[in-house]
Amino acid sequence: MGARGCEGGKRETGNVDLVWSNSMRPATLLVAIALIVAAASVRAQVPRPPGHELIVPDSAAKDHLDEMVTVEGTVVSVEVSEAAPWRVFLHFGAPPPNQTCSALIVGPVLPRFPNLQEWRGKRVRVTGLVRLEEGRPTIRLTKPSQLRGAAWYVFPAPETGG
């Protein structure tokens, strides 16, 4: 004869009898919490399959820090860092220091991106991990496939009241 309550003892569960003790509850709860946290962090790191990328306007990049996204916007300026000429920024939204987002190309990968000045004034999409760089949302580009022209404007115009 087993106990059906939550006190320690034997619990009847259909065809299987489980031995349950009060000391197992905290351990079970900790394991469950650890599994949930682990699953959430893995999900955040899994890239979206092609064709299912998250596309956001440059003004929303700040809301997607540490996420893999595609940011779409107009390149308003191309900046070659005077202090470090091996760093090139493509700025979106407004010229620095008020840019909404930037794409950064650094060091040995620069030769893979010829004619960067030609992107100024163009509507583009950049894909990558959004991080803070110099206090602004930035995507580091390492492959030319991360930078491409946007053939159309995908975001709806804001609704006007009236």
C-alpha cells in the first residue's frame, strides 16, 4: 500500500511505482531550471534557416543585441578610422555620432570588400551578430555575402492618424 500524497514514500503511478522523497524535490527543481536555461541559450545561438532570417530596420538594431539578424537601411556615411585605417564603418540612419547602426569591416578581410565608398546612399542589408561597438549597435562583416543591396523596401510605412 503506497502513499499518494506528496510526503516521502512510494507513489503509485499506473503500472509503475516511483519512490519519492522530500529531498528529491529541490534537486528535481534545479535540474528542471537548468534544462530550461540551457534550452533557451541554445535556441538563441541556432541560426535561422535560409529564407527565414529576421530582417529588421536599422533603427531597430539596438533591440536585437547579441542576435543574428539582417539589418536593412540606407548607408549615410562610410568612415575610414583615422586612428586605425584598417577599420571601415558603414553607418546607417544618420552620420556619426547619431548613427542608428553600423557595419564594421576590420583588418585582413578589407580586401574582400572593394569599393566600399560606392555603398554610400544605397539601401543595403547586412547580416550578422549585433554587438555594441563604441556604444552603438554594430555588425562585423567578415564575408562579402553579409553585405548586399536591398532590392525593395520591406517595411510598411508608418500609419498616419486621421
